[in-house]
Amino acid sequence: MALLSVLTPVLVVILCLVIGFMLVKSREPETTSTSQDKTKAASKSEFRPWVDQDLQDDTEITAREDEDDDWVDNEQDLPHVPYSHQRYTEETMLARSQEFYTLMNQRRSVRFISPEPVPREVIDNVIRTAGTAPSGAHTEPWTFVVVSDPEMKHQIRLIVEEEEEVNYRQRMGDKWVRDLAKLRTNWIKEYLDVAPYLVLIFKQTYGILPNSQKKTHYYNEISVSISCGILLAALQNAGLVTVTSTPLNCGPQLRLLLKRPANEKLLILLPVGYPAADATIPDLKRKPLDDIMVHI
Ligand SMILES: Cc1cc2nc3c(=O)[nH]c(=O)nc-3n(C[C@H](O)[C@H](O)[C@H](O)COP(=O)(O)O)c2cc1C
């Protein structure tokens, strides 16, 4: 009896330890990760700045997953009308396709832009042209912000240069910086002050109707990218130059500066104007047709 009364506290302590051990074990993950698993996880979460977080877009397919009453479908009955088509002779088609290729083959990214003013109506027409792009379910998920105010251009430059310096020095990595060396680009973006217009193209990740309901913008990034291509062609056609720029990590700051709503994400920034008199460009060559086309 005396032995039992001595042993009881010891048994209680042992019992507590066993229960404690079992509780701790039950909270551990079921399998211990191998070094291979760890490498896989690391490479999955690897920072891939060319897929800028600003550009990541899970709205196309999954937008309706977190569906709530704020989302609306456009179910209006749309009349269909005859299509009017401009048909050319084969000779004319050939000539026009050749002429258009010649025009577009002269397009180059120009990083030295003249301050010379450009008529505002030309810019309006160029943006109108970009707005003719096809878009997922005709949602037209684009906003073109045209900036000509010198102070606003300068604010944009300050944001872009600050982030671009960090991009070049830290985020982009040695390989990317080496790949860009031949283009002689860096984080100094004088053209942001100098170009008569900056066009900032935002994709609308979803639409907001006048009654505040949200509307799905299918494939919004592809749609806006197509409209940017048409915009580049329209600028070339008007005799203006630009450089397609995608200022990494600047999207949120520029969105706030330009007072754009949260459903808009910056995709591309285009400085627009005439080329500077002493503008230079890298002597790049384009792949021949055989390298870019597969005819089956
Ligand atoms: C999606 C995309 C992003 C680009 N980003 C930049 C950029 O941030 N800065 C820049 O100077 N050029 C940028 N460029 C321009 C490319 O460097 C240029 O198009 C390429 O070197 C080919 O030259 P070209 O446009 O004269 O044919 C970008 C082009 C594309 C299509």
C-alpha cells in the first residue's frame, strides 16, 4: 500500500508525458518531406518576375468560384445584322498585304523620343483603333490612360525609375540583365518626361456595372494584349513611335497615382511621340518566315 502511494504521482507524471507526446505527434505532418520535395516546393515558389504578380490573373476561369450576388450575367437578346464585307481582287490583296508588311516591318521600339507635340486627335484615333480589338465575350476589358500633363508624367517617371533600379539591381537576376545588355536599356527612363504622351494600358480583371454589380471579363489579359498589338500597328501607321514597356512592380503605385479602380491592373506603358532626331536602335534582325511558320 505504501509502495502504491509512493508510485501514484510517478505514474501520473508518466501518463501525462505519454499523452503530451501523443498530442505533439498528432499535430506533425503525416509524411516528412524529402529533400526532393523541398526542391520542388522551392522551385514552385521561385520568384518569376517576368510573370509579374500585377499580371497574374485568375479571373478568367475561376472568377465565378467565389460567386456571390454581386455578379451579373449579360443576358440581353442581341439582334444580328448582315455583315458588310470589302472584297479585293487577288492582285490587290497581294499588294495590300505586302504594303502592310513593309509598314509593320519598319516598326521598332524607340527609346529616344522627341518632345515635339503630337496632335491630340491622332492619339484619339489610335486609341479608338485599339478599341476595335476582339475581346472575350465582347467585354472590352481595357482602359487606356493618356497622360500629357508634365507633372503627372514626372510622377510616373519617379515611380518607374525607383522600381526599375531595384529590378535591374536585384529582382531581374544576372541572366536577364545580361540578355538586356545588348539593348542598352537601364532604369533611367528619360522618355517618361520627354514624350508628349504616355499611354498606360490597364486590363480590367472584371467589369463594374453602373449598379455596382460585377461582370466577368473572360480572357481579359489576352484581349487587352491583342488591343495593344493593334495600338502599336496604329501608331506605326500614323508615323509615331513608342517602346513597349512593362514596368515591373510599378502597377499598384501607378494605378493609385492615376486614380484607377482596384479591378484595373497595369499591363503596358507606352511613351508615344516622334523619334528624337538622334535616336538610335539596336540592329536586331527578325526571324525569316520559315522559322516562324509551319504549313501543314
Ligand atoms: C511584353 C514586352 C515587354 C517589353 N518590355 C520592355 C521594357 O520594359 N523596356 C524596354 O525598353 N523594352 C521592352 N520591350 C521591347 C523589346 O525589348 C523589343 O520589342 C524587342 O527588343 C524587339 O525590338 P523591336 O520592338 O524594335 O522589334 C518589351 C516588349 C514586349 C513585347
